[in-house]
Amino acid sequence: MTNLARMLQLAEEVFAVHADPTQLQVDETVLARLQRLHPATRGEAVDADGPVAWVLVIPTTTPLMDAFVAGTLTEQELYERTPEGAVYEAVYLCSAMVLREHRRQGLAMRLTREAIDSIRKDHPIRALFCWPFTPEGAMLANALAASTGLPLRTREH
């Protein structure tokens, strides 16, 4: 099985997006729009066999972050309602996936931190927020908050 196929399988196992229409359904159209929001929204690490790590972040506004964390806005709605060309004050830590044999090397941390740092060069980011699906995701979000000095808001399941 190729790395790409394994990454897609991992995404389905962890997030089960096809069973939950409230989650962001990532496809080429979504990726293109994310690039318009900011070029650093997607990060990837590859080896000779293809992708070994993917991260996705979404810059957005404080009111949209507040609604999402409160549970009154779905992940799909957060994506759809984030305006293009706006001033963003928050970064949603959407997803981070690393193939098992490449874990514990800091790939997700490095890729996500690079994305946040890049977005902060263009926008006055004041907070990070997340909706962790795994204990590792929660640990990554907390480590990112500590390393960036930004407060972290968490949506509960």
C-alpha cells in the first residue's frame, strides 16, 4: 500500500469524516480555497514513498472561533463562513496525521508551528483553537500553544 493510500486510510480511521457531514470534507476544491485563505494552511512531509505527515490549519475570525468552540457552529460551517481576504485573529488546528513509523519525530509539531508562524506574519493571531479526536492531538495542541505563547481554546466532544 502506498504512503498516500495509508494517509487516506488513517484520515478515515481517525476522523471518520464520511460518516459525519458536520466535519470538513477535504477535497481539491477545499484545499484550493484554503490556499486562498492563506498559503500556509496545508503542510506536508514526504519521503521517497510519498507523504508521511499532513497538517491542516484554518485561519479565521474571533467570532467564528467563539461559535465553533461553543458548539453552535460545525467544522464545515467554520470553513464555509470564514471570509476570504479578512483579518484573521485565530487559527483552528484542524488536523495533523503522521504515519505510525514516522511518529515521535516532531513532524506534526514542526509543520504546524511553521504554518502558524507564517500566518502570524500576515495576521494578528491572538489564539489557537482545536477539537481534538485523540489524546495525541490534544497534547500537540497544548504543546503548540506553549511554544507560540498563544492561548488555546478547546471544543469538547
